[in-house]
Amino acid sequence: MDVGSRRQVAAHLPVVLAGGHCWQVAVEACGLPRGTRFHDLRHFYASALIGAGLHPKAIQSRLGHATIAETMDTYGHLFPDAEDHGRGALDSLFGEAAVPPECPERVAE
């Protein structure tokens, strides 16, 4: 969904809340795929928050989930892999002071 479509959906929200027919009219007016559900906006919102790098606890709070497990069970697959997220953390911390890839003694052999 592009930014223009999201703005159009937001402009139609008061109409949308009136009932299912109004939602379908809003979906059509915004050029969204037929069958787009109101609940799909919730998933879009959650994935946008994850993409923006919000902490999972903040996302849990915004979505009104009772537990972090509920948030992670539903959206965990969208978070960057923890291994990827931490990769290079020590390198950036030490910067140019990184240890050479091989010991000097071994190079001389």
C-alpha cells in the first residue's frame, strides 16, 4: 500500500466505522485490492512499527496485546533476526583498534 492509498484510507475512516458496506466503498475509493479487510490495517500498522525499529514492548503496548508473547507469536517473523541485528556491534565499538585476522607468529611460519 503506497502513502497516497494510506492517506485516502485515513480520510475515509469515519465513514468506515459506520459498517461493512462503508468499508468496501472506502477500499474501492482508495484503489486497494478487493477483499481488503479493516483488520488488515492493524497488521499494516504493526509491520510499519516493526520496520521503523520500534522496541517490541512499545509495539505490544500500541496494539493492546496482553503479553509480549502475543505480539511475538503474531509478528515475530517480521522482526530482524537477532543475530543479524547484533552482527558487527563489537567491531563498531572498537573501530580501528580491531585485532588483525591472524597472529603475527603464524604469519611468519
